[in-house]
Amino acid sequence: MKVLLVEDDDLLGEGVSSGLRSLGFATDWFRNGTDADHALRHATYDAVVLDLGLPDRDGLHWLGRWRREARAVPVIVLTARDGLDQRVEGLDAGADDYLVKPVALKELAARLRALARRMRGQADPVWRHGPLAYDPASRRATWHDAPVELTSREAALLEVFLSQPNRVLSKQQIVEKLYGWGEALESNALEVFIHHLRRKFAPELIRTVRGIGYALGAADGPDA
Ligand code: CA
């Protein structure tokens, strides 16, 4: 899951962005709304975590603008403003959720996963594809009910595929989802991770679509 974090406080921004990364969220952190707005126009995010007190314009200004432009990305407001009227104002401005600082990282992560579920219209917190089951909260996977050990990069890659099970994804789209800005990727790293997933589950789990990229194999495929 790729998250855009807007937070002007250095300590909090650093803590939340590195904390989310350690929990497997690709996270881009910006300190003001202008830069975040720019990033939102040039990359695809699964959710935005938005502070309200920002140095340029207030977070509600940006939220209102994104909603007027019909940007559907889920937004969690993260703020020190804890009054009832302010929470109502934030939700009415188009926020999907509202958290008051200080926030427990575990709770923020759980709320992000809940938002992602809602966006996919899925009630079951475990993602399934044929004999594969994957729990994004614990990052544990099973294949025909047998546990499969995954590194955090492998789990992140699996999430990218499972979140868009019917789409062919270009290498560029996959890499964008996997890594935050500024994180370099060795040229053949994606192929290596895909090889690992095929070896750990089944070769048919991920199809190579010649000249385009990759896609999940059919849920009822030969070995599924
Ligand atoms: Ca602030």
C-alpha cells in the first residue's frame, strides 16, 4: 500500500513515515500541502494521511480542493485539533477518518488497511486468490493452508498484485507502488522478487505479459 503523508513537524513526520515503512507501507512524506498536491497529481496513492496545521494552507483547504476535483483517494486526517466540531468539520470536508495526535502507529496502520478494504469493496480482512491467502495485518501468507515465509519486500510485492487482481501491471506501475520517492531500485530487482514469489508459491501465480508487464495468474489456474 502506498501512502502520502503530509506533516510539517519534523519529529512526527520522521516517526510516522519510518514507522509506516517498517510496517510495509511505501510512504512518501511531504512537509507542506503544495508539494503533497503536486505529488498527488503525478503518482498514484492508496491513501493520504493529512495534518491540518500546515505552513502554507490549512489541511482542510487541500482536502476540499481534492474533493472538488473528484479525487477519490481515501484521506485520514491526523491532527491535534480534538474538538467535536472540528472532527465533524474534517469528516464533512471529505475525510474518510479522523485521528487525534498523539496517535499509535499500530492504530494508524490498522485504519489504513480498513480504508484499503473499503476502497476494494471487500469485507474479509484476508486477501484470497485461489489457494493463496494473505493477511496484510500480520503479513502472513499461506498456500493450500501451509504457511509461506515472506520477506517484507516479497510481502509488499504480493500486496501490489493482490490489490489489483484483474489488472496487467507494467514494471513501472509495480515499482512505483513498491517504493517511496528517493528509494533506488536495482535494475533487475523486480524480476528477482517475482522469481522468489513464483518459487515460494507456484510458477503460475504470476504471469508474464510479454511487452507489458505482469499479472496474477487465474485463481483457478492449473496448479491452483
Ligand atoms: Ca502541523
